[in-house]
Amino acid sequence: MTTIEIKDASGKKAGSVDLAPSVFGIEPNVPVMHTVVRSQRAAWRQGTHDTKTRGQVSGGGKKPWRQKGTGRARQGTIRAPQWAGGGTVFGPHPRSYAFRVNKKEVKLAMRSALSAKLADGELTVVENFKFEKPRTKDAMTALKALGLEGRVTLVIGDEDVNTYLSFRNIPKVNIIPVSEINTYELIDNKNLVVTAEALKRIEEVLA
């Protein structure tokens, strides 16, 4: 079992906690992580692209010239695909790009992401931030004290409103409630910060 240090908002050691091996100590399954991230990104695509077929382009109701006797190829409408301004053949139309991934794979991917973050030294556990009121300046001070630079993902408890409001406007900081964690946001950062409250919830769900 791996033990990790818990830090307070000033960057000092505030204790330690044992991490569940089944969540933070597995061999990361990269193919499953890749599949789950692809699934997430595909589901986020709007899929609103659209092109007009020859039946949707306006005009072209009249045959441009008679069928025979002109020496030219027969044509039925100037809105056929071979004409400039004509319809598009096999063009994109509105669709959903989403595809399903098994729940077991989703959980395995998140366990793999957390294990990889711990192995790479990019996981930080902090005490619950105790902001009396939302204040971005206090949040910036806490980040500096913890020595966090670059892209940071902060996972907090679902009810920790003041912390959310304090961090939400800081550039390169992505703050998410523990109930909304996902593989993509766990790995899309340089530093993953988890509060003690959120850590307990993560282990309950993924262990």
C-alpha cells in the first residue's frame, strides 16, 4: 500500500494517507484509456455539419437544353453535382459521433489514469480548502505555496462551493467536482490536485 503526504493550503505537511492499491497502484491500461478518451471526445462533437444534395439546392427545375441534336452531353438539371453550384455527393450530414464504452472500462481507465499520475509524481493531495468566502487571490496564493505550475486539474468535494468559486477564474486551472471526474480531465494536466474529501469519495467509487 502506497502512502502519500497530505499538504495544507500553505504547502506544509498536514499528515499522510494510505492510497488504495486497486485504485492508485495498478499497471495503467493505455489501450483502454485511449478508447475511453476517444469516446468522450467523440460524444462532445456537435455533429451539426451539413451539405446540400442535388434535391436541396435551389433552382435547376428546367432542363438546360434538349436531349438530342445539340452535340453536347445530355443534362437534366444545372443543379447536378458536376455543375458549379450543384449539389454535393456523399457530403457530411448531421450525425452523432458517440459510441458506447462499458462501465467497467470507464472505471478501469480512471484507475489507470490515477495510477499513472501517482507513478509520475504528478498527484498532490491537499486538505480541504477552508475559504471563508470566495476569493481568487487566496486561491492563487495556495497554488503558489503548493508549487504548482502549468495546467492544473483540481478535484474537490461536490459541496465545496467557496473553493470552486475561488479557483474557477484562474487561467490553466480546471476545477471539477468529484462526482464529475473522467479520464480525459484526469490526464489533461501537468498536476492533478485532489482534496482529502474528494480522495475518499474516489476510492469509494473506484475501489
